[in-house]
Amino acid sequence: MTEQTRDPRLVVEVLSEALPYIQRFSGKTVVVKYGGNAMTEDTLIDSFARDMVLMKEVGINPVVVHGGGPQIGELLEKLSIESRFVNGMRVTDAETMDVVEMVLGGLVNKSIVNLINQCGGKAIGLTGKDGAQIRARQLKVEHQSPEMTAPEIIDIGHVGEVEHISTDLIEMLAARDFIPVIAPIGVDAKGRSYNINADLVAGKVAEALDAEKLMLLTNVAGLMNAEGEVLTGLTTAQVDALIADGTIHGGMLPKIRCALDAVKGGVASAHIIDGRVPHATLLEIFTNAGVGTLITDIPQDPNAG
């Protein structure tokens, strides 16, 4: 539909439907984990940047945490550095960590910042090392087979987990109408850098900021039941039950645990969103329908945002 043919009544209807959500969430913080298809397809990249700018314009404070695994893999391949994985995590020696910092803290981060700025926003790119905002420690990976009497500790190098989030810098930028864009690189007490899962960082940042929402963009329609139907609204107790009975398993499990921990840690709601849908974040916040799975601590009204 072109500008010339768009029905003005439809525009008014959309704005009217969005009004109560704008009023409800104005002044609130929304942490968005950006990755997957939304980060690699041109139309989705543009819609994401516009979404962040619009959210800021109506008084919501978006904070973006991004991934970049495929981009890291591409540069490692170009440099003839082998990629190895343990339990889905990239083994990160010192040489690989240099590439991670170049890609996440440089290429990917500044590309997102530029896109948001081109859409009229004011974005600032950061890593967790700036202001020591993400204090990290090395992630310990355990492996145990039935014949082993004790688990084996596997050293996967500069792969970390979050020890502490400092929010001073993020809050200062948000208060001055900037949109913080954070690369998931942390630093320990000795100044060593760590590559941290972006979902995990987004969840911990949301907890530390006492965010209204955590939104995790994915390449699936949402959390599905055994029949393949999207579960649009769940309580933390229901999610725990789905994990216990094996409905939630495999690659979705870490993402769901991240969302679950965030809600249990004080975030009002977490959303697993289909990032393949243009303007997915706006659809989830400002419409009755939404485009994914909502997780809260209390039962939700079907029309809640």
C-alpha cells in the first residue's frame, strides 16, 4: 500500500488502538535483544531501527542488546581461524576474543547505531567494558558421562557469565534521550574481556534497570506447545511446568530460562517475539494481538500488551 492509497481512517484507527499502550508504557524501560533474521534482512533491519526511534519519541526508553554470532563466524573464516563449539558455545581463545571484540564492539554495534541515527534517533554504542557496566566471570562448563565419578570442567576460554550490571551509564544516556546499544562483552576484575550470550546480558540488564519489558527477538513464532501451537500468554509457574514435562527443550530452553529468570528477578514481563515479522516490537507493545509469547508472574488479560 502506497502513501497515496493508504486509507486515512486506517491510520487513525491504528493510532487510537496504540494510545492506551503509549500512556501505559511512557516513561518505562524496555530492553530489546536484537539478533537473528531481524539483524540480517534489509527490510527487517530498517523496521527495527524505526521501531526503536518511535518508542523513544512516545516516551518509552528502549535499551538494545545485540548479538552477532554469524558475523563473528564469517570474519573468523576469512582469517582462517577455526570455530569450535562446546554445548553450543564458541570456544574463545585470546585470538578469537580479539575478533569477537572487533565484530561485536565495532562492526555490528556501530552499524546498529548508524541505522537508528539515520532514522532520526540518537543512539550511542557501548560494550560492557565501557564504564565497567558488565562485570563478568569465566563461564565454567561441566561435562559428565555415566561412567565418570565426577564432572569434567571444560575450559572454553573467554566465554563469560554476568556477575554484576552497573546501570549508571545506561540511565544517564536514557535520561538525555539517547538510545543505548550494548554489545555483550564483559570485563572481569583483572581487565580480561569475555564474550557473553546476548540473551543472558539482555535479561540481566533488564533486571538491573527494573525494566517494564524484556523482548527477545527470535527466528520462531514464539514458544509452542506439543501440538505446534504458539502459546501467547504464560505465567512463570506454567513455564516451569512446561520445562519439567519436556515441552520446552533444546535450543529454546536457554532463551526461555533467560526470560523466566528476568521475570522472577523483577521485570514486569518478558516476550519471545518473532523477529521475522516487520515492526515486531511495535506490534507486541502497541497492539492487542502481539507476535509471540508473553511471560509474566501473574495471569494476563487476553487483551493486555
